[in-house]
Amino acid sequence: MKASLIVFSLMLYHSLSFGSDHYLSDEQIRHLLVAESIRIFPGKCPCPYSLEKKKSCFGKKCKVRLCGRKSAWSRTPTGYLGPLCFSTDVTDEMVLWYRQTR
């Protein structure tokens, strides 16, 4: 109950404080694009800071660890577009595209 109340209040704050996407700063847009990239990633470890659960828990308390070098971001070859994990991964063209499509 508390979690849903917190999420609702954050959504309400976001809608009241920003109103429209035209008022978002470039850095806020970069964070939105990173969050969306992580959300739609099909695998379990998109970013080095993502958490990975140990596969076999069998009702025990599962161990959780950072993905680190196992992440898709870390394994993406240079020149290819992998998941966006950091605001520096988002180019100015991506920010411009976001502004034009919203």
C-alpha cells in the first residue's frame, strides 16, 4: 500500500511540475531515455549496475549481485548500439528526436 502511494505521488508530482515534455531539460530527457532503454531490454542484465539474482534459490534467500562485465552494455562491440545505461550514452540527436516526437 505504501509503495503504490509513493508511486502515485511521484507520478502526480511529475505531471504537475513538468506538465509537458517541452519543459524537460536535456539531462532529464537523457534519464528518461536510459530508463526506457532498460525497461524494454529483453534480457536480465542490461547494465553493469543492474542486479542479477542467482539462478537456483529453491525457496532460500536468493543472492543478488551486480551484473558488471556480464551486462549487455559491457559486451556490446564498439560501433554497435547496445542498451543505454548512462546519460553519456544518449546523443544530442536522440534528445532532439525525443523533443520532435513528443
